[in-house]
Amino acid sequence: MTQSIFAQGLPQTPANFVALSPLTFIERSAAIYPDHPAVVYGETRRDWAETWQRCRRLASALGKHGVKPGQTVAVMLPNVPAMFEAHFGVPLAGCVLNTLNIRLDAEAIAYMLEHGEAKAVLVDPEFAEVIEEAVARLDHKPVLIDVHDALFEGDARRIGELEYEDLLAEGDPDYPYRLPEDEWQAISLNYTSGTTGKPKGVVYHHRGAYLNSVSNILEWAMPHHPVYLWTLPMFHCNGWCFPWTIAANAGTSVCLRKVDPRKIMSLIVDEKVTHFSGAPIVLNGLVNLPAEEKREFDHPVKVTTAGAAPPASVIAGVEQLGIEVTHVYGLTEVYGPVTVCAWREAWDALSIEERAKIKARQGVRYHMLEALCIADPDTLEPVPKDGETIGEILMRGNNVMKGYLKNEAATEQALAGGWYHTGDLAVWHADGYIEIKDRSKDIIISGGENISTIEVENAIYAHPAVEETAVVAKPDEKWGETPCAFVKLKVGYGEVTEADIIEYCRKHLASFKVPKTVIFSELPKTSTGKIQKFVLREEARKH
């Protein structure tokens, strides 16, 4: 075949082709805005120039302690400055960052450290005991590095060979770091929750991290120099890529060790926070603050929320506080959020309740996601855009993971047919917006009818006494399954019975969707605020 004239004498060279990597973002911000605040944490205030130097020190010092390019560096840290710095310092050394879930036990952590072959672990004192126990189970011990935190109020017991600041002191602030030769090179390793077996190690590459970081700015119309509050755990999908997003936009990261609605409210006011992210439980905490603990602010504040579809009542409550809600959706396998409920001006004329219902949709694809569809998972045939036919959410693009570490079979299954199979069930509306109806494992099939647990939960959430709810399938001899609702009531509301909730649902749902059982209790959650329905399903079997 004759070669195109556009392929003749026009090779890729270092002048016209560079591997995409989010590491270039921090270099740019430090060069252009060296004096602009980069990190805020209690009394700590660091600008971009200092932060850039500290990240290069970290990269340099890791090498001095035997950590080689291509190896894994794990971190067991809350949202403290060292966690932010690790997102740059570790990959600047050519290493792969593994952010560990701080809520996991020693057995799970030991598995991840062994499976990911971690050569070093940065440890916060709050998690020293669990890391010590996890490492004791390993044949090959990683280098342990203590990260002191003056704001930690517990026992600051040291288990490491050295302390983080001492490690940085060994490093070179002018370390001649290298960008990846190949943008397909791994930048981070994130483990799934592992609720149905061993957790899977999701591998991110530099290109995907770069693109999703930029997409965060586009989808949120984020202005220059945002002030971002870290209510979202940085261990979760690398904080949805926001460490790199904030570096790209020369913003300020306000670190927060522990999510506390009162602290969030005060930081929004005191630090002039413009953006934050989190699961619906974070929003729920703000809405349910006592009136005397809510604060007024006169600057724009935006929040992105994801996870289970936030109830319309929660979205409405947050917007009444003066916080604009953007609903996004994604998974660990796609670097965090990759769809957004992109807003249309025509919807501004709707009531706050109607707007909230629309905002509960998962919406349309991010700019950097190549394709999104709702389809039959086996035939890959798209479903009609009728808002009723249920199919699986499929995705394709550069911000889909490389795959699962050391698990080719699971990788092939997840990426079958040239699409990433999410396992989430949704409908496609006529305007192209998708709306999740359930996880494939959560859908309730009662008497042959599909029941969306999300739809039932939204109806229950609208009850003025309800603070939180989750609906799961309860085995039933006659119907196969029936809806079982777990409900946490607001403190001080008054007496509410099972019959009250059921009667309320009858007014808002088709009869076959009304819960047959209501259980009042606290709801078990993961460290990222997601309700653990597998625990509730076991509890429902007992009733």
C-alpha cells in the first residue's frame, strides 16, 4: 500500500511528541506561581515552590533507600500534606504509588503489600499498629517510614526506620527527575474493596491520570487558583485525580485529617474554600447539622458528589445551604468520575425539587471519556433511549484502567468486546443522559418484576424523619425477593414506626415496590462512605 504523504518524513521526535504525564502540572505551577499557596493544613502553609522542592526531595530520597524505578511505594495516610506530596514524589522517582485504604484490617493490608510487592510504606501514627501487624505477615519486609503529624492526638508511636521529614532532608530539592518514556507506564495502583473475594489491583497509567485530571477542570468549569477542601479520601482513586487537577490549576489544597461536618463548614468560611468532593454521606452530614452550627458564606462554593445516586432531598438541602451540587459518576477502574450531569440553562426555571431530581442522574460522558453507552452486556446492543429499558453501563477511552495487576482473566472479562463493563444497571433517557437504577448484584427481582433499590431509597429519603436509608433484597418464598429497607432516623424527630414508613411508601411507589420489611438501625459503611449492602443483605435474611 502506498504510504500517505502525511507519513513521509514526518517522524515523532522529542520536539513534537512527549508522553503525557500529570507530573508536568506541578513543575509548571511551581515555575509560574511559586509564591501561591499550594497546601494548607492547620498552621502549615506551603507555597508551590516549596511543595515542588519537597516532592523532588521525596523522589530523590526513595532512591537512596533502595527503591528502584518501576517498584511500588505504598502509603497508609489520611488527607495530610505528605499524602498530597506522595502523588508527585513517588512517580517522580519512576515508582508506582499504592494508596492504601486506611479503614482496612491487617490481613487485607498484608495481602495488598504482598500482591503489589511494596518496597516502602509511608505510615501515619494512627495506623502504625495495623501496618506493623500487616508487615509481620510478610516474608519480604518493606522499608517503613513514619509520617509525624502534629495534629494527631493519639499515641505517636514510631515503627519505621526513619521519619518522613528526615527522609526529605536526605533528598535533593533539585533532583533531575525523569518523565515516563511511555505514557502507558503505570503511575498508581488502587485496590478495589474486595467484598466478594480478594481485592483486585487496578493499575492506572500516566496518560489516563493526565486526561482525567484535565477533565475535572472542564466538567466543573473550575477557575484558576481554586481552593479545594480534601473531604474526599486521597486513597480513593487517587482522590479522583484531584491532586493532579489542583496542580494543573495552581490551586490550594486544604488538607483535612478526618471528615467532620462542623470542621468542613468552618473551613469553607475561614479558608474561602471554593470546591470539595465526597459521597452523599458527606452532603448529608452538612444538611443535618444543627442550625446553630451552620455557617453563612458569601463566596461561590461547589461540590461534586458520587457513589450511590444522592437522594433528591439531600441535593436540595445542600443547595439551600448555598452550595452548588454537581453529580458525577465513575469507578476505581476509570480513575474516579468519568460522567457528569452536565447542566442546561433551561433547567434553571424548575423548582429546587425538580432540579434536584435531574441532578441525581449520572448524566453524560466526561470530555476525556471516548464513549459511553447503555447496552446488553452480552450482545453489546445499545438499549432504546426511552428512560425505561435497563442495560449495563459500558465505557471506552483513555481513562479506562490498564487492567488488574496479575489477573489476566479478570482483565479480559472486564474489558470484553472492547468495552469496560461496569456492572452498573441504568436507563438511557431521550436526551442522552444516563440514570443508574442499580448495581447488577443489587437489583431486586420480585415476582418477575425488576425493582430499583435506588428508586425505593429515594422515596424513603423524602420522609422528613429519615436521615439515611438503604434497601436490599430479602428472600421470600412467594415472590422470590421483596424489598427490605434499613432506616436511620433523625435524632429528636419523634416516634416513627415500620408501618409509618411502609404507608408513606405506598403513597409514592407502585405497590410491588413498597418495602415489606423496615428495620431501624445504623448503616454499615466503607471508608469512602458507601453503604455496605452485602452486610445488610445478610442481616435481612435473619428477619
